[in-house]
Amino acid sequence: MEKASHLSVIIDLSPTQWHLSAQTSNQYPLSIETFLSQLLAFLNAHIASKHENSLVIFGALPGKSVLLYSSTELLSDDVPSLDANSYLPFKLVDSAVVQRIMNEFDAIGELEEEPPCALVGAVTKALCYINRITHPSSTTAGVAEDPSIVHDPRILILSVSPDLSSSYIPIMNAIFSAQKLALTIDVCKVYGPDTVFLQQAAHLTNGSYIYLERRDALLQYLIMSFLSPTSIRKILAVPKQDKIDFRAACFCHKNIVDIGFVCSVCLSSTHYLLLSCDLAVFCQPLPVCSTCRLATLVP
């Protein structure tokens, strides 16, 4: 019997990037309104695929990450007015997501300098949520989750922002946590240049990284690439990236480097540092390693 599928969706809600995405000077302009209409159709398709499927949506906003919707934690104000011509689960998702995103945008207001989006915070919250629903013994009493349902969890990141070099270590730690939970991270790059860190996240968790060449076909990309759960992808030809950028961010200046210098002592003697991605990578040779304080840096 096919297992229930859990989908955690992380939406990059950078106001600046979405404003640039909607510019008519782009070959395929995509506004936040058009994006949400196509995304909600995809989310409804996930809910309709199986009754036991669960869904949670996080928003990565400037400086913070918020929970936009959860199929297992509905609040009293999440229930819209009944409509005989609409399917209630669909209406719950549509109304909750759109309303909360608009409220968050209104709360941001006008900023002199927009802080980076808290993508790592949203990924961390998604990992914690998945860990909770996949371990029923540690599930809080307030969650209406059936312990008998075994989920097939995965994360889908919809990105419009460029890489933030200072987030290299946190995002890699999140990737290692995802590997330990045996879950897949999929990435859909909606706007902007390719992101090095998210490419690595998809590759290291056996997920798919898709760069939208035609953003007017977003819904088709989502359904063809990300609707099927991981158990079914074994018999499907799910598209994946051909080339993967494995460059890292240097420890000293947080710049993405092609050639880095590492301390041979840290690399060879401390396996934990490598697993937790705390291994120091430098963009230039230094006389003394800032991690272990030994003068053994080699390219």
C-alpha cells in the first residue's frame, strides 16, 4: 500500500526579488499573484492525490520565517465560510496562505535596506516539523495527527533570492540533518541566478533542482517534477540537474571560492568537524589555522 506523503513547502517571499520578477522587461515576467495562483493549484493536487497526505507551508521573509499553513494544526480563525461549490480542504489552503502572506507583506512596510530572507530558519522549522510527525511518541498532544500513518516526507523550496554566503554553514548543517531523517529536498529556482547551496542540498538528498527557463509554465514544472512522492520517483524519469556546483564558502570572508585552503590536521583527525560542516575552508593561505591554531594549511 502506498504510504501517505508529507510535503513541506518553503516559499521565498523577498519583496525586492518578487518586484524584480514582475518587471515587464523580463522575457517571462511573473508576479507574486500569478505565482500564488499556480502554486495553490499544485498544492491542491497534492492534497487530492491521497486523503492521508499532509501539507505544511513556511514563508521565508526578510529577517524571519513564519508558518503560513499546516494541515494538522488548524486554528479557529483558519476556517473560512462554507461554500457548497468548493472543496473545503482546497479552500482552507487557498484562503489561509494568501491571507497570511498579504498580512506579512503589510507588516513589513517600507524598509530602507531589506534584510536577507530567513531561508535557513524556514528549512530548520520544516525539519523540526517532519521530525515530529515521523516520531509519534514525541508528538505534542495538540497536533491532530494519526500515529498509525507513516509519512513519506519531503521538502520543496521555491527560491527567488541569490545565495547568501554567510549562510553556508547553517544550510549545510540543515542538509546533513535532512540526510539523517532520510528525506528529500527539492528546489525550484523561480527567479534569479542559480544558487550553489540549494543545488548541493538537492543533490545530497537525492532531490531535484529545477531552474525555470519559462516561468509562464510554472504549474507544469511543479506537477511534472515535484508532485510525485519519492517512492514513485524510482519508476519515473524525474528531471535533475546535469551539472552541480560544489563550491564552498570560505571561513574567513564568507566568499564562494573555486580553490580553498584547509588545515590538514582538522581534516584528517576530526571527523565530527567534517560532518557538522564546521571544517574551516580559507580563500587564501594563512600562517595559523583559526580552528585548531596549528600552522598546517595546505591547498
